[in-house]
Amino acid sequence: MAYELSRNPAKVGYLSSMGPDVVLTPNTDIAFSHEWTLHDFQTKVGQSAQPIKMLLLDQKQQAGIGNIYACEALWKSKLNPFTPANAIPSAKLEVLYNVVRELMALAMSHGVKYDQYIKVFREKDCTECGTEIKREVQANRGTYMCPSCQA
């Protein structure tokens, strides 16, 4: 039964309304008929004034990015999580897109042992510059960022 559901997401109501998976593609899993592309990502971001972190967490836009990975990807991309999505230049979006793919692939390859690669989420100081990590609440989620690196 589980195998059948994974091969036909439409059989599980809410799964059919989710966006394309950020890691799985039609080449890696035939159940995923739509790939998360840079062009689609840039188009969706360009149409949204919501904060970039909120757009990353929106599973209807793209599936698979959780709170930890959103914080980490934004830190690694040097993007402020509160920046309106449509204010981010396309070159920075390309960096973010690639970082998300790298982080998610890394996480999948290490399973639950990904904790050792966390650089900002629930950390005290930024590993890049030493600045104290700032925690704010964004849509009832903890948002961790370096006020220096992600200015």
C-alpha cells in the first residue's frame, strides 16, 4: 500500500496540491512528474511580496523545505529571511536555488545525522563571522539568522 501511494501521490489528497519536490525529479523517481526548476522558482518568487523564508516554507510552491533547511539555506545564501521575495535579484535566487538543492541532497544522504552540518539553526554564534545568532518569530516559526552575514 505505501509503495502504491508513493507512486501515485494523487491518491493521498493533500499530496496532489503540493509543489514539485526540491530534490526528487522525474529522472530520480517516476512518481514525480514535475521537476523543481530554477525558472519556475524565479517566476514564483518574482510574483510574491511575502518574506522569502515564508515562500520557501510554502509546500504548495515547492515541497520538502522545512524550517531548519530554510534557515540554513538563507544563511548560506547570505539572504535576510524577512526580505520580500520579489525584491531579490535573480542572481541571488539562483544561488539560493542551488544551495537548497545541495542542502537537501546532503540531508538526504546523511539521514537524521544532519545536525552536525547545522551552521545557524539554534546556534549561539555565526560560524562565519562570530556574530551572535538572532532568533525571531516568523509565522509562528523560529527564524535564526546572522544579523551581520544576512544584513
